[in-house]
Amino acid sequence: MATLLLLTNDMQVSTDVLPALELLSHQVRVTSAEPTALLDAPQADVILLDARRDLVGARSLCRLIQTTGKEAPLIVIVNDGGLAALTNDWGFDDLLLSGAGPAEVDARIRLAMSPSGPTEDDQLIHTGNIVIDEAGYSAKLNGQQLDLTYTEFELLKYLAQHPGRVFSRQQLLSDVWGYDYYGGTRTVDVHVRRLRAKLGPEYESVIGTVRNVGYRFVVPAEEAPAPSRIASKS
């Protein structure tokens, strides 16, 4: 369990900033997202900065935290519309969408707390001829950039992170779309179909269907372990 410091100006509705935290066991301390509040801010393993409504103020606070020699990693929380405003000069260590599911939130907190932090190699997923760049929110197939929407990328990444594991449509809705998403499970089928189309006939099979259950990531044949052979007795 980690101690999290949440910086937000929505003090009365802090649980709305990142609802998935309510389903996790981390201890959350809330303080105002103001420079003066940092002077008396309690110690924490990870700092969460609410940038959903005030991107300009959040950027300034982010840079101030960097200049004060922070010891804890900094994760910025944004809405979908705020992603385009994020640049390297903010100085944060990672980002989260406010509607992220509990599994993603917990994984990013754990990665941020790792001794060396997430490295470039940690954020690259190699599987066959597919390379997924978590930090850059991009994926390449045979060296060519895949034109994926944000949700298609998140779906591909999530399945590739758990090769062979079968996920129900409801599980995917919760972990990829966010547990507070109210769309039907048909949404998953539509995105899987679009993702397969973009992977093309040769690679569409990496998104496997398990009938009456859901979907799984199928490791390409060239990566699968060779079957063991038992020498015949002469």
C-alpha cells in the first residue's frame, strides 16, 4: 500500500478526481493545488496532480515541484481533452486519465515507485513485429506506425501486457474504458473489429476470440515456446 498526495482544488469532491482510487487500498492525503500548500504538504510515496480543469495552473505547479527537488514521483491526472496540452517541459513522471480503471491506476503507481522509475525499455512492449510504446502512446507494425485511436491503443496495449489471459467484455470495459463507463459490452466488439482491421489479415489473429467468454492476446507463432520433444527409445 502506498501513501498518495493528491493536489487538487476540488477539495469538496476529491473522490471525483480519480474515482478508481476508491477501489484500491492506497492511503490518499488531499491538499490544495497551490504553491503555498506545498510548504506544509505531508510526505508521500507518489504525488498526484489534478490538471483536469486548470491546465495552465497545473503546468506551473508541475514545474515548481520540479525546481523544489521533489523526492516523490509526480503523476498528472487529465481528461481526454487535456492530453494535447501535455508536453515534456511540464516535468511530470507519468500521466493518468481521470476515468482510468483500477488495474491501470495501480500499475502506474507501482511503476512510478520502482527504484529506478520506468525506463524507456520498460515502456516498450515487443511482440513479434508489433512494438507498443506506452510513453509515446503509439504502436508500430513491421516498423510502420499504426493509426490507432486512443482507446484502440489502450485495448491493444492492455491485451499485449497479459498475453494468453482471457478477458471478458465486462472486464475490458472496466479496465480499459474505466469502471465508470456506462456503455454496453458491444462497444468492446466494435473496437476489437476495428483494431483487427488496422492490424491487417496477417496479424489480426493476435486478438483472439474465446467463444462465449471474451478476448485474449495470442503470442505470434515465432515467439511461442517450441514444444518439448521426447526422444524415442531405440
